[in-house]
Amino acid sequence: MLVPYAKRSWAGTFQNPSAQRKRASSRRRHFFWGVGNAPSTMIPALARLKREIPMYFSIMKSKPKLVDSAPSSVVVWRRYVDLHGAEKPLPPFALITSRGNSGSGSQKTKHFALVCRSDQELKLENGHAFDHHMYRNAGAKGGQVGASQVTALLTRDPSVAAGIAQYEINLRAKLTGSYWVRLTDPLPLSESQISLYNCAAAPSAVDWIEFVSDLRQRTSTRAEVGAQLGLF
């Protein structure tokens, strides 16, 4: 899977002795990565089968659109739909924001996230070539990777030999949990909250979780129920 390198998301929470420490260590290796497009239709089945899918993040070559780099409004997402269709609160360590308006100017109601795991500290790397021509979109049609595709589920095309790579793999991870989820319950951020977000500095896991909680400070309008919702 190839994903553009974008902004931030993080992890970290812990509780008590041994088993708790293992659980804490595992959670610190998980993170959510916000993306704008819906998942491949193959994702729910792959998540249920727990197929191992590597994640490759690549720095985008083109500059972000002004509407993305300087949006007129920003929302923080607070819930997601898991692979079973149940709506759940995002973990306390997961901070996912997006612009508040869609391309047409209407209020944005859809956003998505990759649920990732990495056993290594996330660091930008260079020198690992990635030739996207050697891959096709996973699925029955198996179309070529389009120039406008930003997040894609890919499969190797054995008929294509390695050529000159136009991209690099700058971050690596693996999909975990529900793999690729739809986000719900967006909360518009005030100007003061956006300023707080832009200058965030959290020296510890506890500080980070408190920071995320501050941005989600208004009570969610959703009831804590296992409502069945669609992924798309």
C-alpha cells in the first residue's frame, strides 16, 4: 500500500505491571493516519482475515493545494466505524484533523484513517526506491496506479520489470485492527484551538493525551451504542 506523507498522528497509553506494560508497549506502536479517500472494497475482508499488509509512505512531489495547507475551517474527528460496522470513540491518543469544508464548499462529513502499527520509531528515511509502475490497484479490475491517486491498495504486477523509480519509501508500517476506517463525529475547532494545535508540544504520553482531550473538549453528540454503520 502506498500513501502520501502528510501530517501527524500519534500513540501512547499505559496502566500497571507486566501484562499491562506489554499492552502499553503494543499501544505505543499503534497510530492512526488520516486520509481523504474511502478504502478499497477489499479492505474489510483483508482485515477480518488479518492478512499482513505493509504500508509505504512516500513524500508527495507536488505542493499541497491552498485549501489543504491553509483551510478556512478545521475539524477534529472523534469517532470511527470499525470492520464490523460498529461506531466507536477514537483512542485517547489518536488525533485526526482535516479541513472543515469539502471541495464544493459544503461542510465536510466524510474522512478516513489508516490504522497502523510500527515496531520501530517513525523516522523519515531516504534512499529506498519505489517504482509504482511495478504495481496495480488491487481488485478485479487491476487498473494502473493513476497520477491523481493519493492512497491506494496495490498488488505487484509480475509482468512489469523494474524501471527508474519516481518515488521513495520514506516511512514504513503495517496495517492493523480495522485497517482502513471511516471517521465520524467531526467537531469544528475554534481559532484558539487551531492555534493550540499548530504549536503543540507534548513531551510525554500523558501530556499528549491531555492535549488531544482538550481539542475534543466539547461533549460528543453521539450516544455510546454499537450502531451498525457502513464503511463507505
